[in-house]
Amino acid sequence: MNALLQYAVQGLAAGSFYALAALGLAIIFGVLGVVNFAHGAFYMLGAVTAAVLLDTLNLTLWWSLLVVPVLMFAFGVVVERLFVQWLLRLDPLYNFLLTFGLTLVLVELVKQKYGVSGLPYTPPEALQGRVELAGVVLPRYQLFVFLFSVAICVLVWLVMTRTRVGMIVRASTEKPELARALGINVGRWVTPVFGFGVAIAGLAGVLSAPFRAITADMGNNFAIILFAVVVIGGLGSIVGAVVAGFLVGLVEAFGQAYAPTFAQVLIFVLMALVILVRPAGLFGRKEATA
Amino acid sequence: MLEVTALNAWYGEAQALHEVNVRVGEGEVVTLVGRNGAGKTTLVRCLIGLHRQVSGAVCFLGRDVTRLPAHQRARAGMGWVQDDRGIYASLTVEENLLLPPSVSERAWTLKRVYEAFPELAGRRKAGGTTLSGGEQQMLAIARALRTGACLLLMDEPSEGLAPVVVARIREIIREVKATGVGVLLIEQNVTFAATVADRHYLLSQGRIVETLDTADLQRREGELLKHLGI
Ligand SMILES: Nc1ncnc2c1ncn2[C@@H]1O[C@H](COP(=O)(O)OP(=O)(O)OP(=O)(O)O)[C@@H](O)[C@H]1O
Ligand SMILES: [Mg+2]
């Protein structure tokens, strides 16, 4: 029982990174129609930036949780203006070429500057150690990651369902042409939406910094699993992205505990099962597959 | 208010519209009649700015809008009622109504919309596509009216609807016409067209082949129905 709960919390913490990153991916795909293969690299940049900020300016995790998303938003805006905007009118193949190429460039740049060995990262003292909850001892940091991510997801959900911006994002995701014909300047939302998606991937990176080895390559494997998350949840579905993110985190944690060699395979078995039963993903709409 | 001159439209190499001239005046209801594939929807999509592979000119309220993007045409006062109704499943009924920005002082308040369309009032929090076909058509029309659009482009609003619903659409069109709104109505239903419209364009294979008044239309109804393949 004790062990089960520990795996669950570990899975939910790992799932938090997937959920946040997939959330950004889903919103970007919805509004831009672009599948951002560079998302893993943005996640990596978030973690590396947090490590550099801690090392050079002694900015702790608390600060990084605030500063890094802002920096990543700005970076996302630059990337969108320089590159991504040209994809919107082009064949989806270019989408893959550009965002994948961007990944290679970012990963190599980070390698050049910081080498291949992991950067160290210590979380603030308040988040170290363990807490006892109802007789179960759990790592404090993992609990924090889970609760923090859930709070962010709820916040995004509130924005999506309760605000005009959210309404416009939903409308331009579902029927972009109609939104324009109804007087919505969909183009105006493209840059901020991309920036937001990058910022939230960066935030996932910051959260993972004390938890994972911070290397230039840390986003590569992450991106592969993220792909499974998006397929499981349903491409473009925001709720699906979050649910599938946590689900995949759990599968991964229990897999590592009970069948370590198959942990990753299990995720893709889950993906295959979902595709068989619901080709559009758990929360995808049917049209999304067409 | 709407003046289309020598409009040509293409899908790649295939020309879908040839030298189309169409005029809609203030408070005028004009129908566009033509068989399936004649190019009616294409024409409306050119007017609202979604189909861009065109030549010719579209003037709206005395202004050349041929190069304007769709959202600016909507803001200038064009209201589109799409052929598949275009109701958002991910938005509630009320959000569907509130999504398009108000474009003139003619804009309706929600209160007025709900008075005119009581069936929507009870469902305001329901998902847009949980409504019946007729209710969705009402919602699409109400949405265009709420913005205060001065030109309605309605693509087959009566299609597949029960006679009582068609009768209501007729009443709505008459009411908005009385307030000076222009309507370009795409219709296969010649009988319905004859009861609401002032003039009728007959579109065939992308060309306007005839312009008829309602008396002509009624006199030649049998012949036209045959042409339309109904
Ligand atoms: N996306 C497209 N690509 C290529 N050709 C198209 C496209 N959409 C329509 N067409 C062609 O353009 C012509 C006009 O089609 P359009 O949809 O405008 O006709 P319509 O009069 O609205 O017909 P309906 O009564 O069936 O709605 C048709 O020959 C159709 O095949
Ligand atoms: Mg049509």
C-alpha cells in the first residue's frame, strides 16, 4: 500500500511535466495547426535556463518558476515571428522539417555551451526531504510538482472556459475559417498562443530540473513520450492532453517499479490500445482524424 | 450596399465563377437560385473573403473590399449564415452568440435575441451542437443579427427544415428587411424564394444567366424547378 502510493505520487509528478508540455502543444496545434516537434527542446531549455540562473545569479526555483516562463514566452515570440509564421501557409511536411531542425540546432547549441554532463540543481530547502501524509512517507518535491501543475492546469482551464480569450481559442481551434468570417482576427492570436505554449513547456522544464538530469539531450526522450501523450489524449484536445499526461506518468512510474525494462514499451502499448479503440484519442473529436 | 462586378473565381485551374455581377440594395432581399454545384456557396465565400482566388471587384458600402481579409469584412457589416450553420460544439449557445464582435449600433442585445428566439433562451448554457437542426439555424441567424450586420449572406437557411421553421425564417427575413438590412439569400426552394425576395439571380455553371423579378419567377416556376433538377 505504502509503495503503491509512492509510485503513484512519483507517476503524477512525472506526469505533470507531460501534462504541462502537452497542454502547450495542444493549444499551439489548435490555433496554428502546427505540430511543434521542438517542444522537447523548449522543455530542455526551461530546465537549462533554471540551472544557469541558479548557478550564475543564485536565483532559486521559486524565482525560476516566475522568470523562466517569461523568458521562454519571449523566446517563443521570436521563434514564431522568425520561423513558425511561414509554416501556416505551407504543406505540413515543412512543419516537421522546421521544428525538428530547430530542435537539432537548440540541442547542439546547448551542448556546445554546457557540455554533455548534467548540470546540478538543488531545490529550495522547503521542498527537500519527505513529508508524512496519513502514515505514508512521500517526497516533498514530488507532491509540490503535482499540486503546482494541477493548479496551473486549472488556471488554464478557467481561462479557456471563462474568458473571451479562451472562447476565441476554442472557436479558432474548432472552425478557424468561420471564426475569421465572424470577425475574429485569428492571426492576432497566433504569436501569443505560440509564446504561451513555449512558456508552459519551459515551466515543465523548470519543474523537472531537480528531478531529472539536466542535459542538452533531456528533451529528446521527453519529446518521444510527449508524442504518445498527444496521441492518447487526442490531438488538439486540451483536457485530453492533461489527462493523458498524468496517465502516461503513472504508467511510466508503475512500469519502472514492476517491469523496468518494459516501462517505455508500456506507454506505447497503451497508445496502440487507445488508437485501436478510439482512433481520435481519448478526448479527440472525430473530425480531428480527417 | 453590395456591388459585385465581373467576379471570377477559381479552384486551382478550374474556374468556378465567370464574370458574375450582383447587386444588393439597402432593405432589399435578393435570392441566388441555381442547381447543385452552380457556384452559389463559392460566390458567398468570395464575398465574405474566405475564397481568395478571384478577380473582379466587390464593393461594400461604397468601399472596395476585394482585398480585405474576412474578419475585416465581417467588422464592416457582413453577416454570414453558413450552409452547414456553423455552430460551435465547443461553445455554449450563449458563447456562440457572443463570439462575433458587435459591428454597428444596430447590434442586438442578448435580451432582445432571447425575446425573438425564446427557444435559445432556455438553452443558453447548452453546447451549441446539442440543439436541433432548426434551433441551430435560428442560432446561426440570431448570431448574425446580434452583431448588427447590415448585409446578411444566408446560404440555404431553409434546407432540411420543417415548414413551421421555414415560416419563421421567412418572418425574420421580412422583419430585418424592414429595418434596412440587405439580404443575399441562397435558395433552392423557389416557392420560398418567391415569398420573401424582391429580385432573383439565376446562377448556372458559375454564370448569372438571368435576373428575374418575383412575378417572372412565379410565372416560370415550373420551368425553373425543372432547371434546378427538383
Ligand atoms: N474546395 C473546392 N475545390 C475544388 N472545387 C470546388 C471546391 N468547392 C467547390 N468546388 C466546385 O465548385 C463548383 C461550385 O460549387 P459550390 O459549392 O459553390 O456550389 P453550390 O451552388 O453551392 O452547390 P450546392 O447547391 O450543392 O450547395 C462545383 O463544381 C464544385 O465541384
Ligand atoms: Mg452550396
